[in-house]
Amino acid sequence: MTTFEDITYNLADGIVRIAVNRPDRLNAYRNQTADELREAIVLAEAEGTARAVLMTGEGRAFGSGYDLSTVRPDEVPALDDVLERHFNPLVRAMRQCRLPIVAAVNGPCAGAAVGIALAADIVLANRSSYFYEPFVGIALVPDAGNTLFLSRILGRIRASGMMLLGDRISAEKALQWGLLWEVVDDAELESAATAVCTKLAQLDPEALAGTKRLIAAAADFATEEQLDLERDLQGEAGRSPAMKAKIAAFFAKRKG
């Protein structure tokens, strides 16, 4: 039986529930987290009785982005390698999975977590949640599919404002902009997402898989090229003096 450290995995009534389980870090992703999420998606697809996947975060956050504490203060992070080996394979696995994936966004959803949430097929959020693109503020560029999904869902102007300015986007605004299927009260998120998964689980799996494939063919064109471009430009940004200064400031703040 597969065991995980950074996530929880449970299959019941045809629904695979996968949740990032690092609540003390607001579910910040380290490389292992992305690897385990990808492995869980592959495992879910192989389950004979699985019909839908619910992805969320344990505690009070969906995900606070990449865990910078995993980078040493004196290290020049090879973020292009991180994307190539860990995060891009996760995004690809989600988009290529035959099972419909429902993301239940609870609380903060920042950085890479935004791209991972939007790689799902249906996205719900609770009212206290928000979406946040911190990349430029720490001398980086958006990654994990963010530039792909946000630009196609929001259009160039709103996507530019969200990613360049780094303002927090409330769940209600995200709904208005078309990032979300539904916003529900905080206490109702899990049940609402489960209800969507239950409905999907009762539908013909081949029809669901075929529909998902058709949507991907229409909406996911040039995905590989965009993920590769994010990887390359993030690698350059990660080696810049500005990023090195931001990492030093991050650790200085933690010590203070």
C-alpha cells in the first residue's frame, strides 16, 4: 500500500479525496509534495472503483505556494529543474487524467497552488478564500501553469493585472471573473465539493473521459510549450541577484 508524508489519500464511494497535509506551513508545497500529488493522481486513475477526484488542503489553506524554507539561504535555487522534475509533471498528470478532478479551495491559494487548483476540471471555493500571485514581488515569474490557465480563463488584461500587481483576488471576484464554478459558505465547502464528485461518479466514466479529452483538445493547446517557457524563464529568475536578495530577506525575517 502506498504511503504518503505530505498528503492524505482516501477512496470511498467512488471518490478519491487527496489533500495536502502540511497545515503548519499553510500547505506550502515542497518538491516532495508535488511528487506525492502526482503519484496520488496516477494511483487514483488506476483504482478500479474510482470515478472522481477531490483535491483540497487540510486545515485552513488550500496551498500557500512553494515552501521557500526548503531553499538554503546561501543557495542559488535551480527553479527550472524544480519545475521540470516536480511541478510540471503534476500539472500534466492532472490535465491528462481520465478522471474528473474537483478542486475545493479552502482559504489562501497562492503561487503554484493557483496553477494546481486551475489544473482541475471544476473549481469550488469557500467565501474566505482568495487567490494570490506573489511571484513578481519576490523577483520571480509565475509558474506551475499559472500563465497558461490565468491568461486563457481571464484574458490578457485581468491576467496581467493579477500576475503583475500581485493583489489578492477574493473568492467572489474570482467567481465573477470565471475562475470558479461556485462559491459556498466556509462550513459547506467539503460537502459541496463531495456532492459535485458524487454526481460525477454516477455518470458514465467513458463519457466523462471523452468529454475531458475534448475540452483539453480545445483549451489546452500549446500547454507543453508554455510549461517549458515558464520553466526556462523561472530558471533565469531564480539565478538573478534580485532573487538572491529576496531569499536572504526571507530568512532574515524568519530569524527576526
